[in-house]
Amino acid sequence: MPGAEWFQTHWVAVVLLAAYTALMIYHAWVGKRETRSLGDYYVGGRGMGGLLIGVSFFATYASTNSYIGHAGMGYAYGLPWLIMAALIVVFTGLSWMVIAPRLRLFTASWESLTVPDYLERRFAAQGPTLRVASGVVILVSSILYLVAIYKGAGTLFEVFLGIDYSSAVLLTLLIVMGYTAIGGFVSVVRTDFLQGLLMIIGAVTIFVCITSAAGGADRLPELATRPDTAHLFTWNAGIPLVVLIGIALSGSLKLLVDPRQVSRFYALRDERSVRTGFWVAVIGIAIIQFSLFPVGIYTRFLMDGVTDTDLIMPTLLNDPSVFPVWVADFLLVAMIAAAMSSMDSVLLVAATVFHRDLVGIVRPATDPMSWTRWAVVGIAVVSAWIALRPPGGIVEITIFSGSLYAVCFLPAILLGLHWRKGTARAVLASMLVGTVVLLAWLLTGLGDVLHEVFPALAASCLTYVIIALNSPPALDRWPTPADQA
């Protein structure tokens, strides 16, 4: 544990962490006070505005995978790594334009509270198979994503606070589990708003400090003339371009279908909120991503021989020549906010799906809200235990999670919102074929040549379309604004 000298040096971090924790407790109390029904706990009563949900949207996405994982990867992949930042911004806009309006309308009309619940109603599923299958995918992907966030937060605490990794993971677990379980969606979104503001300030500060320590933003062309770094300015820097684009698509496509992202649309009050949320989310995510993604490249002026890019940001954070102590203290809190903003959303989505779409189908609970709260605790503990020996790096884990979401849900959600054709059988078949191709591509090592998301997504979409074309539409009519009224 940190000693007295550490507390004297990093008193700003201590004060900020205390204030941050107090605000989390307050938001948990507010969330509990404003939660009177299951709809309040799951989707905030469908009465939230675009500003709040827009900030929550980008704060939920930009976790430690951005601040530690993606920021560091620029060191290995160079300038082409900015492709992913650009795609993230593009798909954020697309999500709000092509998913948000109809999903908000459909889920409100059908009183859906989860993605599996929505899919069952959209495709008029006979029996629980579609709901259970989609619930399992969400649960597995959520746990994988939580493991990645635990790894990022644990590494940050370990390097900065000087505590062992296991204790760091436990600390992260205790902070996020409490306010998520107690306050539900209201607590999560209110907390995300504060965290989103911290994350924007933190991202810009990181870019300014690192580029300044590297000698200025205009030094970047020097790397193109150095033999050891010239490859960072070619399209195949450290990785084939087609694989890099696949990674970028895996990380950005999930903005269209990831339940922790699209569940925000369930809570929007009206169409005006959609328009406001679009601009808030796009501008916020653009500032964060284009501040963080280039810093790994500038780190080439500051660090040599890096083998684990996940350690770049935590290491630089401890370097007073890069970040003054008080700035590092603030950034520690900003990065903690980044971790928590995704963890709370993933936890809530996983817990609601686990109870409502898996356990609840077999054995409905008399007190579903209490059961969901306990599910938050259980999933948080399981994912923390796995994170003690994570199966890969932060980016690798999050990219696989995103790929799984894309191949399983892109046809069902994207096409299901804009094409009347489609049945439960088409969705189930697309999920199965897409997952099999995804895993087979990975296990055979073909991902080194062509990223697995391309063949898996193509197979999934093709399967869905073929079956849908040969089947009558599942619904006779779609919901309209009049139905919601």
C-alpha cells in the first residue's frame, strides 16, 4: 500500500478520489430514490434528454481501452492507427442516425427493456430460443469486456499507487459494483455525465502534455526520417492494412449493436432528444479519440523498446518530466472515470439480461429488482476473478468482444429496423453461422492475413438475408409514433 510520503506527494489525487467517491455514493442514492419500477431501473423510465444520454453514450464507449489500450497501440502501428479513431466517430454518428430513432420508437411501443426482449418481439419468436441465445452472447461478451477494463484499471492502480495487481482489481470491483447495483440506470447515466466531462478534459490534457514532452506536435515528421520508425508512416506499419481495418471495424461496428450502447436509446424521451444526443455524442467521441490515438506515436520520442503497449500510459503517468504531479493526479481520476463509465454500463446490461432473459424465463422472480442487483454483484465478481489472469491484452479482448457482437447482432438490429423481412429463424441462423466462422478463422490463424470480422460478418449477413427472403415477414405491421402515444 502507498506510504505517508506518497499521500503527501499525491494529495491532489487523494482529494479528487475522495470527492469522486462521494459523488458516486450520492448518485447511487439519487438513483435508488428515483427508481420506482423495473423500467426505471433498466432504462431510466424512458424520460431522459439528449444531452445526458449523448454524454453517457461516448463515456460508455471510451473506457480504459481508449486511454490505455488504444493510446498505446499507436506506438506499434503508427499513423495508420488513426483509421480506427476516424471509424469510431463515423459509426457513432451512424448509430444515432440509423439505429436510435427507430429503436427508441419500437422498444417504447413494445415496452422492451433489453436487447433480447426487443429481438423476441421484433421477430415474433415462438418460444424462448432466440431470447436465450442472444442473452448468452451478451453475457459472454460483457464478461470479456469487463475483464479488459479490470486489466486496464488494475494496471493503472498497480503502477501509479504501487499496490499489487490483485488488490488493484479488488479496489476497482468495490467502487463500481456498489453504485451500479444500488442506483441502476439513473445512477449509471448521472455518473456517466460527470465521467464524460472528466474524460474529455483528461484526453486533451494527455495529448498536450505528451506532445509537449516529445518536443511539440510539429516534431512528428522527424519519425519518418528515422530508420527505426519510418515504417510507422506506411500503410502496413507493424500489421497488414487489411487486418488493421478489420480491427478498426470490429471496434467501431459494435457502436451500432453493442447492448451497452444501444440501450441508451431506450431511455430517450423524444425525437428532439435524438437530434441533441447525436451532436453531443459525435463531438465528445471525436475530441477523446483524436486526442488519445496519436499519443502512442509521440511516445516514440519518450520511450524505447516497449513490448507491452498497455504499460505506456501508466508508465508515463508516473514520469514528472511528462506530467507534473498534480496533472498526473487529475489524470488518474479521469482514467478511473473512464474505466467506471464503461464498467457500470456493461454490468447493468449483463445483469438485466441475465435475470430477465435467462434466469427469469425459467423461474420468474417475485422481486426482479433485487435479483438484478444481486446479478450485478455476481457478474462483477466473476469477471474480476477472470481478470486476475486475463486471456490477452486490453485491445485484443475488446476487439474480440466487438467482433462477436457485430456478427451476432448486426443483421438482426440494423436490417431488422429498416427491412420488414426477417424471422427468428433467420436471426438464430445468422448468429450461429457468424460465430462459427469467427472462431474457425481465429483458430486456423487466418486472422493474420484477413481479419476475422470480414468473413464472419459476411457469412452472418448472407445467412440472414437468404433465409429472410424465403420467409414471410414476422410482423404484419411496424409500430408508429401513434402507438407510442
